[in-house]
Amino acid sequence: MQFGQVIIAGGVVMLPLMVFSLIAIALIFERLIFWTRVNRNQLRIVKQALQLYRQDNVYDALRYLQEQARFPIARIFLAALSLEDPTPEEFRLALESEAQAELPTLKRFTTVFDTIISISPLLGLLGTVLGLINSFSSLDVGNIGGSESAEVTGGISTALISTAAGLIVAISTLIFANMFRSLYQRQLAFIQEHGGQLELLYRHRYERGRVNHALTR
């Protein structure tokens, strides 16, 4: 069977399954590009920003983070470093608040993936039921032959094709959705680890400033 024949043989549920598959492919490519770009650049950004901050080049660190503001980790660091003389608690809250604000970007399209994974097998099951109904409705026990056998076979074919299509769409989407969930969890750990490093650096700098201020009084 050619692809077009398979789509036609699968029945009416093949149309929404095709739409779901196209949506899934488009969103998967978008997420792959997003995560590839993030994972390729974020460690470099963090190392450079922390190095500048350790050297007390706060303004250089801010300028560098502003240049890299298209990346989530840069925006998180920038939100805290942009504060004017915050306390360590305020600095920590700024990091945490911006990290929470970045979660929708990191989890983008998760609901769409879950919907496709849930509905595609159900559509396949619906196609199965419709195919079997078509088979039984065309079955005449007292007159089995030629054209009626072809209709019964066609109904069973519709049932099997739609079931297979629903499972293929759901399984393929599930594989990538789980991969993106894993990347999301790793990103949270990355943000917590390096956000904690920045917070410790700021606390040391803050305490050092307080000591210097006390000595000059």
C-alpha cells in the first residue's frame, strides 16, 4: 500500500491523527533546537559570568549577561545582579523568583505533548470500533461471498490501520516528551547548582563589604 492509500484505508480518524502528527513533529523540532542551543552555550555563560564576578568586575558581568539574555540562565543571573545593594536574602529571592519565571519557557508545549499522547490511542481505538461496526454491518450470514467479504475485509483493515496509526503517533511523541522532561529536570539541577554558587559569591562579597565598612568607621 502507498501512503495515500493507507491514509484513505484508515478511515475518518486518520485526519486528526495526521494533524496531531504534524503538530508533534513541528513542536519536537522547536524543542530540539531550543535544548541544543541552551545546552551548547549555558555552561560557557555561567563560567564567564562567575569568573568576572569573582574578579569584582560586576559591571562587566552585567554587560556580558545582557548580551546573553536570550538564554534562561543569563536572565536568572541578571535578575539578581541587577539589584542595587540587596541583602543576601533579597539576592536569593531574586534568583528564585526569576528561576520560577523561566519554568514556563523550559516546560513549553508539555501540555500539548501530553494531550497528543493521551488522545492518539483513543482515536486509534475509535477507528477500530468504526471499522468493526462497518464490517459487521455489511456481514450477511446467509449470503457470504464476493462483495460482502471484501467489505468485511475492508472494515477490519480500517480497524487495524487506525489502531496502528494512533499507537505510532502516541509512542513517537512519548519518546521525545520523556526526553524533554529529562532535559528539564537536568536544567533545574543546573540552575540550582550554579545559582547557589552565585549566591555564595555574593554573600562573601556582601560580608566583606560590611567588614570593610566597619573598619573604616
